[in-house]
Amino acid sequence: MTPQAEAVRPSHAKVLFYLVLTTFFWGGSFLFTKIGVAEMAPPYFVLLRFVLAALIMAVFCLPRLHRLDRDTLRRGVIVGLALGITNLTFVVGIQGTSISRAGVINNLFVLFIPLIARTLWKDRIGRLNLVGIVLASTGIALLASGGGAGLNRGDLVSTLCAFFIAIHIITVSRVLKDEDVWLVSLVQFCVVALLAAGAVLMFKPDVAVPSFKVGASIVYCAIFPTVICFTLQNRYQRYVTPTQAGLIYTLDPVWSLLAGFMVLGERLTSREWAGCGLIFLAVLIPLVVRFAFEQRLIRHYLRK
């Protein structure tokens, strides 16, 4: 690494702070989305969120718009399609279940990634991921048997959302290379807005004039978990390993659980808590073991 690169490298504490901050903003999106879709149809909420996000990103991208070539546009459209389906299933899932349950279920994307990789590219799943899948399955079974109604439509759509989160992550890693991340984000946001507009035209949900509360929710979701989080993630995630990033991002459901408990007054039964706990462990255990293995390799390398 050159001295100049080392000089501009942020401290580890700064990297951790900003990545944890992204999880806080993402956790907040569960709360504000829940507030928004209580009065507004999910496709309209996604449409307004991403139109606003695209407009904000376009302002930042004005000096670099001349760099937007056909290849960047094509790659941005591909990852934008995955992001659009992810967000549409996200809001429908949130509308149909508690944000406490949705936050934990969405984290299943960590386990879907190796399953998809196994299906498409014959990659090994690995024993750790198998343990995680068994724990997650048990946790979902406990969620289904808790809370009276068991698994509801929102839980099922949130599980589908976790699958599309995994698809989006894999798509980004496979499709994007050295493109300008600002321009790619702008294209992604525009594609999501177009998909949401298509959903509005297809399903023709009732139009509701946003109240101040809904308007504030749209503004929050457009700025913080969209524009700011994408920027912080692209800026700081490069300084940690994928395993470390995964460990940090497991904080997402913690914030959504706290928001559901403190703001919305959501309460879980003992079975639901047990189910959420098992799903959380299903994601956490493989990440912790991989992190410990990485640290051991680093120490072994440094001793040489």
C-alpha cells in the first residue's frame, strides 16, 4: 500500500462507527416504512421514496453525469431490478407483520446467499451454513407456532424479501466492477422508481394524500437508509472483510426490535422471542466462526 493510500485510510474506529450508523438508519427504515404503509399503499410509498432519492442523488451526480456510459447504465439497470423487487417485497412484508419479526426474518439473506450459490454455481454450502439453516428453520417454526396466528402473509413476504436481498447482494458482486458507485446508485434508484410506478399502474391501489407523518417517513427513508447508507456503505465497507461486515449488519434487527418495542408498543410471546433468537443465532454463529478463523489466519501470517 502506498504512503498516500495509507494516509487517507480512515481509522478502524471511524470505519466501525459509520458502518454501525448505517445499521441504525436501516433499522429505522422498518419503523418509518411501517408508519408510511399504514396510510399509503406500498407501491406508492416505494415510488415516492425512490423518486426523491433519485432526485437527491442526481444533484450530487451532476458533475459526473458525462461519465454515464452504456455499460454503467446496463449494469446499474441489472442491479436496480434486483433492488426494486427487494424493496417492493420489503414494504409489503412490513405492512403485513410486526417490524420486530420482519427485521429478524429479513436477516435470513445471509443463509440464502450460500443456497443460491450452491444452486447456480455448485458452490459448497459448508457445515456452518447447514447448521445455520437448521437453526433458522427451527426459529421459523417457533414463530409460526407463536403469536396466535402463526406465520402470516407479512412473514412469508419478508422471507421472500430476504431471498431477494441475497439476490441483490450476489448481483452486485457479480455484475459491478470498477463503475462509478455514485452513477450506479443513481441508475439503481431510477430503476426502482420505474418498477414501483409499474406496480402502481398494474395494481391501481387507492391514492391517498400523504399526511405530515407519512411525508416525514418518505423523506427519512429516501435520505437516510437510501442515499446516506449507500454512500457510507460504498465508502467504508471496503476497509473490513465480508465477515466483519456481516457481523456488523446483524445489528439491523436489533434496532428494528427496539423500535417496535419502544415506539410501536410491539410485544412478542415467549415462543416468538425464542424463534427470533434462533434465527439471529443462525445468522450470527457462522459469521462469528468465520471471523475467528480469519483472525487466526491473520495472526499466523503476522508471525511469519
